[in-house]
Amino acid sequence: MLFVVFLSGCVQTRYFELGLPLTEEDSPDPEAGVSMADVMERLGPPLRLSATPNGYIMAWEYWHVSQISVGFSPAGADFLSLDWGSATAKGDFLLMSFDKDRRLITSHLKEWKFNAGGGQGIQAFASAVEVVDIEDLLERLPIHEWGFNSLDELPTALNRDNRMDSGQRGLEQRGTGRRVGQHSLEMD
């Protein structure tokens, strides 16, 4: 009982939202002959797009990432901290394809949820170290960086057609490793 009285602790919860939540109503029926302009009027510009031999594919996504961290240290012992952390991610991914006449061909909405990581640790002298790393999930959305494409380093600029957010070789969902697939062409 005395141990609990002398125990000090800290709880931190954070959450991040990227994009706007998507629902089944946001996913129009391809049989209705919906135009690309109608879709973009309803959903705004896509977060990812790619040219295909038959037209275009566009993707919208929503991410909700939540993190909780708990830390304890015995009173009077600032040099020791017991930490635990966990993170979850959930969201929606809406993928639509359009023909060359800019008419909707297919529409798929995927809702998902997964454990984004966790960890425990006993930290001596440095209690500010995160036990859960979610920074790769919190990068800015691709549309915020499209203008910077002209300033990319040469290996990336030459690989522009293979970009997975605005190229002509397909799309890639957030969280995919940086050293796989088309990104391997950009390695130094």
C-alpha cells in the first residue's frame, strides 16, 4: 500500500485525423453513369490519382490514429520510469476507376482497423522516450505536397511516373514501407 502511495505517474492520450470520414453514400453506384466532375464535387479532389491505359483511378482516404501512453516512477526516484504505450489506427479507403470519357466504372470502399504498435520499457535517466512510434502514419496527405514535386532530388524526379500518389503506375496506401516497390528506384 505504501508503494502505491509513493508512486507517481502520467497518462497521455493523443489522436490524429487525416482526411474526412467516408461512408457508403460517398461511394456512388457505377451503373448510374456518374461523371468524374460529380464525384469530385461531392468528395473534393482525390488524395491519390493515377493514369491507366483505360482512364484514371482515384483514391480518397481517412485515417484516425489514437495513441495512449502510461508512465510510472517511484516517488523520489526521478531516474527510473516504467512506461507502456499502445496505438490503434482505423479508417476508410475509397478507390474509384474512370474510363477515358471520365465516367465511373468501379467504386470500392474498404473500412479497416488495426493495431498500429505498442511497447513497454524501463527507462533510466531519460523518461521522454516514446515507446510507440506512429510517425510514419502521420505524414502529410499527398495533395499537400504536389507542388513540391518540381523540387524533388533527381532520382525522385526521374521516377515521377512511378510515384504512388500521383504517377501513372498505380496507387499505394499510407503506411507502405519506403524501401519497397517503386520507391526502391529512389534509393541512394
